[in-house]
Amino acid sequence: MDFPLTLRRWTDKTSADLSELYSALSDQPDFENRLIESLNGDEEIHRITTWLIKHHLERKNVFTSEQVAHVFDQLNHLQNWEAKLHVLQILPYVVIPEYYKDSVEDFIRGCLSEINKFVRAWAYNGFYELACQYPELQSEADVLFEAASEDEAASVKARVRNIQKQGFPGSLNQAS
């Protein structure tokens, strides 16, 4: 089976349809590697590929550090706002290796200025996830969250409020 071609046939489908695609593909041999390798493909399938990756991780599956690295290697190639959103949404499920810290941080910072408010909201969440793994970013994250609380759209502010309520692991402001 030509994996990228199969994904290309689903480019105009909804999330419900993509769940069906996931069910059909996920039990195939080497599914995870073939899925991640599809990020090398054209931009047309990035939305589907990243959605499937997100869905796979949300189902409590785990990627190897090499697989995560391959996803992070593709960050600069993602143009579609939904693909960016999906990658931001997978950050709570993966460890960000030190080697990729700067590129993930650059990706998140770029998403903080996206026109799409969903991407911006999840970019703040992504910065939170990065700061949880790299505590030296926590004070800057607090400054970003405070600025967002004043300047952002209501939906983004709501996301930031939820992040602030959570607090950073081990901090005094962490919710009980």
C-alpha cells in the first residue's frame, strides 16, 4: 500500500472520517513509522498526518525518541494552520529532547503570532509544556501569559487562564 497516496485520498475529510481511517490503518505493520515518514510528503497531507499522529498519542500510544525527533525535524515545513495546531496539541504527550528545544521553541513562538486564534491558544499551551520540561523558561512563560491575559482574544485568554490555574509542576501556584 502506498501510504501517502492513501492519506491524500482523505484530504477533504472530517475528523470523524479520519477516525475511520485511523482504525483502518493503525493495526498495520510499521504504522507509526510510515505515518511519521508521511510528514516528509507534500503539504497536502500534513493536516491528515498530524491529526493521525495526535489521535494516536491521545489514545495513550507512545512514540520512540527517534520518532518524536522525526516529527520535530519537520516543524519548519508545516504551513497549514491545522497541521501546526495538531503538532502543538501533541506536546503534552511527548518529551522534547534538549537537541530540539530551540527548534520547538522557535516553532511555538512563530505560532504565537499566527492569525488563527486556535493556533495561538495552543501555542501558549505549547510554551507551557516546553517550560514544564525546561524550567528556565518558566519566568518568561509567566510574562507571556500575563500579556496574553490583557491583549488576546477571549478564547485565547480562557486557555491561558486554564494554564495559569494549573501552574508549573512544583510551583506554589499549582492547583491542588
